[in-house]
Amino acid sequence: MARFDRPLKRVLVLVFLAAVAFSPFSVRAEPQGKLIIFHAGSLTVPFARMEKIFEAKYPKVDVLREAGGSTKMARMVSELHKPADVMASADFAVIDKTLIPEHAQCNIRFATNQLVLCYTDTSRFANEVNADNWYEILGRKGVIWGHSDPNLDPCGYRSLMVLQLAERYYHRPVLYDRLMANRPKKNVRPKSVELVSLLQTGNMDYAWEYLSVAVQHGLKYIKLPDEINLGNYKYDDFYKQASVKVTGKKPGTWITRTGKSCTYGITIMKDAPNPEAAAAFLEFLMDPNDGLKVLKEMGQPPFIPCRVPTAEMKARLPSSLQEFVEVRD
């Protein structure tokens, strides 16, 4: 009997090992193929670095990125039905309002930012401008300043919110109207990163950008008080006094954006052509030793761990992502 048990045990062990090897819950298959990512223009530099690291880690994946204003990128999915695996927005609310629930079912908040006023050594009054007089400089005749399109890019409507909040914070009536009168429409560009080249070539004196963009491009910048820079959630009650009307999902409709702290969001599309690679990228992005480390090094504070608003949303995420997320409103 003992002679029979030994070979039988050997067979059972082999059967068990084979079952584990072919189990769908065992080692995940290596992602491969094209991975299409739409993302905010302000994420261009960190995502370029992430792309290289991610592709080195997963050599069978070819990351294809397209950057632009977050609202525009979301509409490319919702209105133009462009195929995409991942969408990363400079304002997580864009995902909520444009993509959920028809095109996506989760919205992970992964980083924050703040608005700064950028300039260069060649900017008019570069030797005078500071945190106390910047709004006076922008109002001077001949000073060329601009911002991105509020209808296409969150940085655009956030720039206008900063000016509205400055009017209240500095107790300067009609400051907003006076500054806008000194900013022709030609100084409004589709996305905030386009303004960087205008600054660097001397074709613009000042431009509103995210702090991370200023750091990544080596621009000089004026850092504003937390009460108006949209970078501190503790001042959300003050921020909500600012609002900007932007175009809605359908032609002729409008949405009012209300001021709140800058929070970036990311999601996987419901009909993602490559969901396996998309999940692998989000896992990479949300790892404090990988993607979040890149963001931190590039001047953009990440959330560690990343955040979702409800336990139900967390439960809808792939299991590989849940360990990197906490439920926090």
C-alpha cells in the first residue's frame, strides 16, 4: 500500500501545480500591444518620462500619447468616439462630467497642482514684478500676457478664477475687468503648454501655468498666496467664490465651473482597446516608487495613496489597483 501512495502523491502534486500554472488568478500575462493615452498638456513632460520607464518594464507595449486641454481630450472620446485606453485630466471633474458613466466608471485622483504666473528675463518689467505687484504689472499698457482657452483646458478657466479671487483677496474692485481689458483674445491659446514657447521666444511677457509646468520648463514664476492659487484644499470655501462659464457637451449649451483646488484625475475607458495594458499603466502610475515618484521629482505633488470618493468605485477597479487607492472624499 505504501508503494502505491508515493506515486499517487506525485501525480496529485503535478496535477495541482498544473492547475495553478493555468489558473486565471495566477501570474498575470505580460501586457502587450498599443496603449493609447489621452492626457492633459500639463502632464506632457512627466508622462514622457513615465512612457520610457514603462516601456522598458513592459517592452511588448507601445505607448501612444496625445496631449491637449483636458476638456478637449475628454470630448475626443465622448463626442468624436476616438479609441483610447486611458484618460488623465488636469481637473478630475472633467472625467465626472464628460466621461462617467457612459465612457468610464472610475475616477482616480492622483495629484495636485497650483497656478503660478510665469515670465522670463526678457519679459517687460521682469526686474520689478513680484508677489505684491503682479496684478499691477499685468494691467500696464504694452504688457503682453495670456492664458489657455477656458473651453478646452482647465488651466484656462482656473487662470480666470485666480484673477477673480485676487480681486477679492486684495480688495481691488473691478480688478478682473481691468486686467481682462488688457488681454486681447489672440493671447488665449488652446492649451497652457503652448504659452511656454511664446514666453521662451519673447512673444509673450507673462502667462498663467501650473507650478509643475514652470518647474519642468525652467521658467521664472511668481508664487501666489494659497488663498488664490487654487493649490490648497483648505481654502476650497474661498475658491468657490470664483466661477467661469464654459461651453457644454452639446453646441449652444454651457457649464459653470466653480473654483476648487487643483486635483488631477485618471480613468480607464469602458471600451478600452487594451484594458490589460491600461491596468498595468495605472498600477505603474500609482506606485509611489514609480509614477508618483516621477511626478514628485517634477514639481507636482502626488496623492499617496491615490484617492477615489466611494468604496463602490474602489471595488470596481481591477484588483491590482486597489492596494494603491484609499476611499477619501
